[in-house]
Amino acid sequence: KEDMWVSRIPLPIRYKVTESISEDFDNMQTNGAVIDWNVYAPQWAPVDVVEFPSTSNKCLQLKDGDPYDYARAIRVVEESGRLEIRFRIYVQNAYTGMLEVDVTDRYGNRPVRLCFDDDSKLKAFNGASQIELCSYQLNQWHDIHIRAHALPSSVFSITIDGKEVLVEANAAVAVKSMERISFRTGTYRDLPKRRTPNQIPGPPLEDCDDPIPPAVFYIDDFSAKVIENK
């Protein structure tokens, strides 16, 4: 027998966060545990703290060379109906992948859905429809700013590099509050579920034993705080 793992959950387990968050990853060990983050990292899709862009300026790397799986990092933040999220992102190579960013509630419902797609376009869901917001540049840092409101308004706005590209768009789903941010290098999946019937085994997935050229994403200067009433 040998140990196998794909997930890492920080200990001691906390079911909620009660303060604003501001993280630059510089105090974390290179290639060590990503402190306070929940990580899903298969063998070909690691999530690591790396020395980028320099040894004194670290960041979070999601690297995905798996043809059928993804890397994922989730940060629990202070629960609120009004959240402000900021982070910097550097896309090194997305031609073979994408990065989806979701703001979720405690049940995993996703009112805010962004996608740095493999066509160098930043996209988001406005209600039930995905729309194109703008282009992004490879090998360049971009500043992302999200302001999200749960019920009763259920709207969100997005600013990239100081330019507002989406103003009070409709949430993809109505939620009472939000408490997590998810970064994922693949499309969302919710199957199998508890009620999914057993399937008849089929042939092996095509080329599942061969990694693909990896898509690489870097995240830095992550922050999240409650938007105070004015």
C-alpha cells in the first residue's frame, strides 16, 4: 500500500473567518503548504507557493498539464452579503487551459463567475449568459477588483487594471451571502452526485496517460473584505 492524496485542508479546521484578509504569500515556504487555503492538486496539476517574480516576492502558482483534471485553490473569507475582492493575476500560458474564478456561498453556489479563457479573453456571466469583457495579456500582471452584492440586489462589478469593464451585472444565481473565492484551472463539474446512477464502465479515456503542455497561472496580493454600509 502507498499513500495517495490530491487535497490539502488547513488545520485546525475553521468553519468561518471573522476578519478581512490580505495575503502576498511572501511569508509562506516555497513549495510548502499554502497556509489557510484549501487545495486540490492532482499529480499533473500542482498548486504551489513559488518564487515568482523573484525570490523575495512569492506568489501562488496553479499549473495544469492534466488533460482531464484541474488544479484548484479555495480561500474562505469573512461571510457577508457585500464583498470586495482584489488580486493580481499573471497568465504565463493559457493556450491549453483556462482559469475560472468563482465567488461562492457556503454551499458552493456561484453568483460571480469569471473566466480567463484560452483565447486571451476575460469573460463573465451576466445572469445566465456568458459575455466577453475584454482582452488580457499573457506574461503581464493584471489587477482585478470585484465588488459583489448578494440578495436583495444580487449584482456585481468588475474592474481590471483600473478600468471598469462590468457594472452591476446580474449574479448568475441569487444567494443570501458569500464566503469563498475559488481559483480553478478547468470547467466546473458537479457530477457524480449522490443520486447519480451507477454507470456501466466504458473504455479508458483517450490519451489519459499522457500529460499535455501545461497552462500556468500566478496569483498574488489577494485581499477580501466586507463592504461597509454607507
